[in-house]
Amino acid sequence: MARFFVSENSIENNTVTITGPDVKHISKVLRLNPGHHVSVSTGSDREFEAAIREITSKAVICDIVGEKDIVTEPPVKVTLYQGLPKGDKMELIIQKGTELGVSRIIPMICERTVVKLDDKKAGERRVRWQRVAEEAAKQSRRTAVPEVAEPLRFDGVLQELKDQALAIMPWEEQKSGGIKQLLQSNRETGDIAILIGPEGGFSPGEAEQAIRAGIQLVTLGPRIMRTETAGIVTAALVLYELGDLGGLDNG
């Protein structure tokens, strides 16, 4: 059953109205017709089964025929501050981060960031990135779509994280302090921030700034990872150790 996200105000009197790019996807790509059933989520833990009643050029109108509670969001909220990489690597990071359970993704501009985005390009990229997150959320059956925020400079990130309970920053020059030990000693933390450098990594000056801001520098091990690998791996480690990746222990 195809799955779509809608806003709360799209549901009224047991009717759900799907608009935007999903209309073309439903009618032209999936070739669904009145009578077909779809799954609809509002970004909460409620999911609806709906039968298509009418398809127009601007909307798909459905009748809700069932509702169920579904929990696919992890118990820990992970925000990924990803150093802006070159090419289309950001799309891969957003896609895989969404599948893993990351709650929010912020592109980060660092000292060694190569990519230059003006306001117009940044806006266009953000629209595209948010769409990638939505498609990945549909595929992985998440009930919420991660927000992909506007790019933020490194000093702005430090300001945003000044009251953060736990923020971790893998750095290739860090030789002690493994991420596993840090996570095991912070099991009660509900919100975690991850900072990943761009190609070339964080500069020593940025590492010093991070330490002064209370961010925990960690090592991921003896091998150096690419920026698109490091973000995905760190998110997976956090969500495995503190979240529901791998399954919750109900025993």
C-alpha cells in the first residue's frame, strides 16, 4: 500500500485530501484509481488507511476507512549537523539518516567547506533535500519526516548547542575517548547532537572551539572515514546504543 504524508488540516470529517507533487505520483506514476487504498500519516503516531474517492489535477480525495497507532520513531532524538559535502553526497546522507531514524538534519558550513551556496542556491537545495527526506521516510515507514534546516555556520551551531545535554563530534585527530564508552555512560540522554566535518575534516581551531563549548570529541576508531560515511556510521551507533535500531529489549 502506497504511503503519503499530509498535514493535520488535510483531514476533515473522515476525509483526507492529498495535494502537491503526490497527486501526480498517485495518478501518473502509480496509476491508482478511485477504489484503491493508500496509507496516510500526519507525522504523528497515527496512521490512516484511506480509499481513493476522486482524483483531480490538483488533489486526491480519500475516505478514511481505518486507523491504527504505529510507533516507528526512536526514543532518542538525534540531530545531525553535517559538514556540507561536495556533489550529491548530501542527498545520500539525508536518505540514509532518515532511514536510520535521525530527527533533524542541518547542513553545516565549516572552515574547510568547499561548497559555496548563495541564498538562491541554498533555498533550491533545501527544497530538494527535504523532498529526499520525505521519500526516504515513506520508504522506511516512518511516521515523521525529518526536518532539513537551512545551512548554518559552525559558530552558529556552537551557539545553538550551548544548552544541549549531549553533543558529540568525531574527529580524526582524536586518539582517545571512544564513542562507545561515551554513549554507555549517557544512556538517559533524550536528545543528542552529532557534528560531522566536511571533506578535509574539522580544523584544529574548530576542535578547540568545540571543546570550549562543551562538545565531546570522540574517535570512531583507527580508520579514517569519508564525511558521508562518518555521519551515517555515527548516527547508527547512537541509535543502536540509545535508540531502537536493532530492536528494543523488552525483556
